[in-house]
Amino acid sequence: MSSYFKTFTAGVEQRNPHQPEFIQAVKEVVEDIIPYIEEHAKELIDQKLLERISEPERVISFRVTWLDDKNRVQVNRGYRVQMNSALGPYKGGLRFSPTVNLSILKFLAFEQIFKNSLTGLPLGGGKGGSDFDPKGKSDNEIMRFCQSFMTELFRHIGSETDVPAGDIGVGEREIGFLFGQYKRLQNNFTGVLTGKGPSWGGSYIRPEATGFGLLYFVERMFYENQNSLKGKVITISGAGNVAYYAAIKALSLGAKVITVSNSNGTIYDENGFTVEKLDYVNSLNRNLAEYTKRYPAEYHEGKKPWGFKCDIALPCATQNELDEQDAKTLIANGCMCIAEGANMPSTAEAIKVILKAKILYAPGKAANAGGVAVSGLEMSQNRIGQQWSTDKVDARLKKIMHDIHDTCVHYGKDSNGVINYLKGANIGGFVKVADAMRAQGVV
Ligand code: GLU
């Protein structure tokens, strides 16, 4: 590695102590970008472009006070990381989870810059959320929390400034409460949030978008390699929105899905899930062990899905859920493709193992961009005051995922024809942002 790489990463580590996830995300990107700019765009080094892109334009941190159902005062911390606005308004989800901290949100906001750039839509990068735990809370508690959260956030966002959406712990219900409060405070019905319900400004296909998009990407990867998804065995982690719609689309493309999971354990159904079975998983409200009472299957308490033999692994749960040993096990069992529905689910060590084995690897910033892409389409529909049909949005999503795939191939294919999708996504996402930042001067 070059001396610039060493000084740059040392600077990031020094400026961001105690933020391991953020440092991990920055390193993962600059390992590909620094060799690229040293060869093609040396002037970016003097322009301190990487120092600028890895420093949020603005970080907002605020107190969220609310009353629970027993009228006890509760205090949480809220954040919005406005990372980069070179390509458009800050755009990215809100995550409500006790695991949320500034390191996690800065890593997610940083990834979002490149992901959003890859979609080809005019979207900057941002992320936000709170350490609030929605699990076990009543609808009224969720509503009071969301209203209090928005009572501070509303002054920092806007349909042309910063447009939050959902992420882990934030779905249509939460977006509804947040939107209602924003509208009340601003007296303005505007596309300030995406992931809205289809009857009040939302886009069709938004709930499905990340999972469907993941499968459109994987389908294209297999096509590129003269292969198809027909008959392929797939392990999926997670049991939320992304995992559910990824599984649904995988089934419709002729694959067999044998696992879903949550942080407590994994369901292994060797006969494969059906739509009916997946709907049943959805109804279990995290109690996955119940599944085996209705269907012949195994529930593995405390286990991740990566020990089960598969052709394709789709981590769709959370960051760093697939480690070095998991990667080795998957590869030893003949897995030919790992595609990320979650954000940064593979550890840095796992990625090294995967790249060395030269199996197909789709990083989240490319493969899970479908969610934010349809959010971008929701913003377009809001601006013109229209709602596009399901078919139209789905067709546009598919085209965007295929284009992202092709961008990764363009920037990631080496002289032997081997495609490094991670490198392709990093460079492909970067060049557009770098051009825009350069054009907009030293800001
Ligand atoms: N949270 C999603 C992501 O990680 C979607 C963000 C959005 O729609 O703005 O990309």
C-alpha cells in the first residue's frame, strides 16, 4: 500500500477514535479508490478530496424525551449525519435500535454516498436514527417517540435539503408518525420523507425494493457468468423486510430458499420456503422457534445460517454478521456467490477470504441500492405530484439495478476478465461524487 494510503488512514483513525465501524467502512472504500486516484486523478490528493469526503458536512445530535405508557419520562439520543450533498439533497434512512451510535451512523452515511451515486439519481448521502429500541413498545409509545424525535429533526430537513427514510426499526408505521408531525410543525405536505404509504404520497414497490433489487442484481451477475438462478439453493439471514422480499423474488426466479433468521436463531427448512411459509414467519413476531410446530423444519437457537450448504448466501440482517470463519465455511461448502442485502454485513477479514476465493461477491452499496433507488423515484413522483404504477416503478428499479451491475463491471473488471464487484462499486460510486465536488469548488 502507498504512503498516501498509510497517512490518510492514520488520519481517519486519529480523527475518529472509538468509531470502528466508520473506520472499517472508510478503509474498505479507499483501498480501491487510492490506487485509482494515484493512477488516474492525482490532483484529488492535493485537493484533499478523500479528507473531505470522509468528514461529514454536518452532524446533528439531539435529546429525544418522551413519556411511556406508564407516564414515566424516557430519554433517548437522536442523530442525523448529513454526510455529503455533492449530488443532491442528503438522502438515507433512519435506524431505531439500541445498537445505534455515531460510529454506526457515520459508517452508514458514508456507504450511502457511494450507494446513492451508483443509482444514477440526484441523491446526496446521509443517515440518522436513535438508540431507541422499538421492540416491545406499544403503538402509542412509538408514536410519542416519533413525534418527539421529529420535533427536533424537522428544522434540519426538507424535501430539497435532506430526505430521511426507513432502515432497521423504522417502517411505514414510523414514517407515518414522523410525517404527520413534520406536516403539523411546518404546515406543509411535501416529500420530506420516503417510504410513505401509497395513499399519502408513497411509491408502489418501495417496501419490496431492497429485496427485489438484490435479486435483480444477483440475477444479472449470474447472467453475466452464463448461469441462472434456476434451482439454486439460497441461504438468507434476517427475517425483516429485506429478507422477506429477497426470498419472495428468489422463489419467483426459480431458486430454493432454505433459511431465514434473526438475532436469536435460524430456521432451516430443507424443503424450501414457500410464500405461505414466509408469511407465517412474518406473523411469528420474532418467535421463530414456533415455525417448527407447523412445518417440518429445524430451528437452531443462537446459530447463524452460514453453516448450511448453499449456492448463494444473502446476508440481509445487519453489519458484521458474516465473519472470516463464516466465509471460510460457506466457500468450503461450495457457495458460489455472496450478495449483501444488509449494509456492510461482511467483516473486513471475511471480505479478504471471499475475494481471495474469487467467488461472486456483491457488496451492499451496490446490491442493496434498490431501496434508496425507489426512494429517489418516490421523490420524483412527489415533485410532480403523480403516482406511477407498480409495473412502471418495478421496471425502473430493475433497470437501475442492472445499470449498477454494469457500472461495477466497467470499473471492476481486470485484464483477465475477472470482475471485482467491490472495487467496481467503490470506484463507480466515487467518480461521480468526486467530479461534482471538484466542480463545486473548495467547500
Ligand atoms: N435504509 C435504506 C438504505 O440503507 C434506504 C434509505 C432510503 O431509502 O433513503 O439504503
